[in-house]
Amino acid sequence: MLSRNAKLAGVVLAGAVFLSACGDPDANGTGSSANSDISCATGDLKGAGSTFQKNIVAQWIKDYTAACADATVDYQGIGSGAGIQQFGSATIDLAGSDSAMKDEEQAAADKRCGTPAIHLPITAGGIAIAYKLDGVESLQLSPSTAAGIFTGTIKNWDDAAIKAENPGTTLPSTAITPVHREDSSGTTDVFSKFLAKTAGPAWSLGTGKELDWPASVQGAKGSDGVTQAAASTEGGVTYTELSYVETGGLEAAKVKNGAGEYTALEAAGVTTALAGSTLPSTGTDLKVSYDYANATAGAYPITAVSYAIVCSKGTPAAKLALLKSFLTYAAGDGQASAKDVGYAPLPPALAQRVTTTISGLS
């Protein structure tokens, strides 16, 4: 059992992804496939929420259903807040969120379940400050400068604050067009908590899934939407997950961490950052505590763990076997897909705690 301050250190690939067909399920609706390690289940499962985790969940669904032909899994990236709301209304079987539920959301989810709803860390990654600026392939930003950009007080790319952090880089006078998430977003919650912790008085917008953004900051819906908006405008900049940066044709800035280093968004930096995170010492509600001012060398500071939110007990019998089977795959063998689609594998200690908790769902 992890102590309250146990470190979630180290990372290994969780195993190969197997794509062979499942064997016949047993009387309980599960059965191991002949040529894979996946214990398949039958039926259908519906999830919705976080766009942060949408791309890796899509990969898990592709691989799992290739191995388990009698299972149907659907996940809609509609934003963490909307997914939590749908879960509380019992219209989906699990929600995806990049931040823990607020008290009122937890109450609705608990009521739906009849028992406490819990958070299961299912993937990890970094949130990029992603920009489009022709001729500038490398950019360094401190938290206070990023805060100035996203509050509209820094208006052009050749602003003195940006130039001071990028010696030797020719910066154009292009106007900055910042783009924020206009939906209820766990990514916004993480990004705003990072700036509130590290940017000092430069950040004045508070924290949360929804913020009162200045009129000068453009809004778009979902990670896809903000990525497209930033990519379509010279000088555009947004905050989004690495997988969207890579597919959207944007560059990711290096971000200054608590050790004073400008760090690139890479899986190793996310893993290093997570090594400073903690879990509750007991229980099944696995909310991760993370210090955005982490002074560990090499840590990428805007790091997030994304959760699957499920009932600890009370999942309908017709859904339970598939829920447990799919989530066990995601937290186990599915972690091998992480780096290929822009995420970081869960540290082994955390992954083990998650899979143990999944096995106890009822």
C-alpha cells in the first residue's frame, strides 16, 4: 500500500498490444482470447467527457474491439464538465475528466451510483502551450509570460518579456491571438491551476473548468476546436494536449519549471513530474495530488492525470464485466500505446493501484 506521500516514480511500458480475436465468453460474459492477454467481455459501453484523453481512448477502443469482436465501446469527447454531468444523469457508463469532480458534481454522481463514485487515473500527459508563428520553431515561456499572453496584457510576439526569455531568436511583431476552451474543460482547470500556482500576480483569472476570459481571448470548443483556431491564424496560441499539437501543425513552447529550466513537452518530462505526485494512502478514490511548482530537474510543469469516473459499486450487471475488462486493458496493456499517440504511460505503482481498484468494482 502506498503511503500518503509515496512517490509515483519510474515508468515502464505496460506490455504489447494484442489484436487477435477473442474466444467465446464464459457464462459470466467474459473469456480470455486464444491469442492475447485480454480477458474479453461482451456487450456495449458508453463513455463521454475529456477531450484530453479522447485520442488515446480511441486507440484503446480500436485495439480492444479488434481483439474482442463481441464488445462495443463508444467514447465521445465533449469536455470534462459535460461528461461528468451526463454521468450524474446516468446517460453514460463512465465519464472522462482531467480534474476531480466539484462537490456538487460528486453529489450527483454518488446519487446516481447509490454509492460513492470514484476517480481512476487512466492516462497522463502534458498540456502544451501551442503556437503558430512562421519561422519560430523554438520558443521559451515562463509562467508569468504565459499568463500575460492568456490575459491579453502581452499583445505581440516581439514583446519585451518574450524577447528576454528567447535570446538569439528573431521574433516578429505579429499580433498574438490567444484561444481558450469555451466549454467546461478539465484542461482549462489544469492550465489555470498551473498559472495560479506559478505565475504570481500576472495571472488574475482564478481557476476552474470555466473562466471569465477577457474579450480579447478567442473561444473555441474542445481540444480540436482550439487547435484548429490557433492553427488557422498566424500568431495563434492555445493550450492543448500534445497529441493535438502534433496533428494540428503547431509548435509546442518549452515551459519554465520550478527548477528554473525551460522544458520541452516529452513523455519523460511528464513521467518525471508525476514522480512528485501523491495518492491517498487508503481507499479506492484515486485522486492524484500534484505540485505545479515542482522543482525536480527535467519535470514538465503543466502535467495532468486524466481520470475515468465510475461507480465504486452499483454498475448494472449487464455493463459491469465489460467496464472492468476494458478499463483493466486501458490501465494495463493499453499503456503501451501512450507514447505513440502523444501521452505518457502511467507510472507502474499508479497503474497497479488502478488495476487493483478496477478488480474490486461491483
